[in-house]
Amino acid sequence: MTEAPKEPCCSIITEPSRLNALEALISKGIENREDLDDLARLTAFAFKAPICVISLVSDTAVHFVGKFGLDACEVALNESLCTQVVCENAPVELLNLSTHPELSEHPAAVNPPFVRAYCGQPLVSPDGQTIGAMAIVDTAPFFRFSDEDREALSAATQVARRLMFGDRLDEAHSEAAE
């Protein structure tokens, strides 16, 4: 089990409405889902990346509910780049961590798996809370990440949302249309 950090990386991490949305999903039994692992595998293959994760970011750790190319099921908040996606509440593209002025010493970059490239999309609950990320990760820098790549990762993230939330997404869309 990972130890809770002394301070969260940003206030969004501990926001009660975000944590409530996360808890609602976790209470439905989201862990150990082969369909999410399959989606992570397919996405990694599509991007020719060695790692793909579907993560949920709690206030104490980052939990990988879908993964390919990674053994860990969870890591501390400060060890994951998925926290950046939640804190930014936007896609994060880090094409070469080793040259990034602020993140070159990030634990994911200087410890195994020695991440060099990370591209993550926000994983948003039906009520609009960013609860995690879907990300492709590489141990070599990316030389480019095109508009088509962004669109493909966004589409994979939407599939992850449908697998995780199912009918709740349809309900949220119906309510928004009214």
C-alpha cells in the first residue's frame, strides 16, 4: 500500500465533489476489469507504445484500473504523471521528459519505468468531474504527437468512459438535452 503524501499536488485532488464521484465509481467494483485491460492493450498497440494506463486518482494514490505494460496496480500521487492531467483538468502531452524544465526529475522519469513520453487525456465522470486519466507512456521520447493521435487517444478515452460508466453516461446526456 502506498503512503499518503504530506500535501496534495493541487487542490483539485482533494475537492470533495471529485472524490465523491470517484467513490461512486469505485463502489460499483471498477477494479480487475479485463475489458479495461484489453482497451489499454489495444491502445498501446495502436500507438506502438510499451505502456498504456487507465487511472483513477484518489487523494492518496493513483490506481490503475486498466493497464498494459505495467505491473503496478497503484502508485503514490507524486510518482504518477496522471495527477498532472487531473490538476490541469486538460490533456497533458509531455514528449520528452528528460528535457522538460520542471519534470525532468519526476519520479516516473528517474526511476523505473524511466518514462520519457507521456500523453494523457482526462477521464471525466458523467457529472463532469475529472477523476483520472487515460494515458500512453513510452520509455523513448515522442518526436511528434499529431492531431490524429490526439483524436485517437480521445476516442479511446471515450470508450473507457463508456466501459466504466455505461448507462450513467446515457442518463447524463439525456438530462443535459432537457
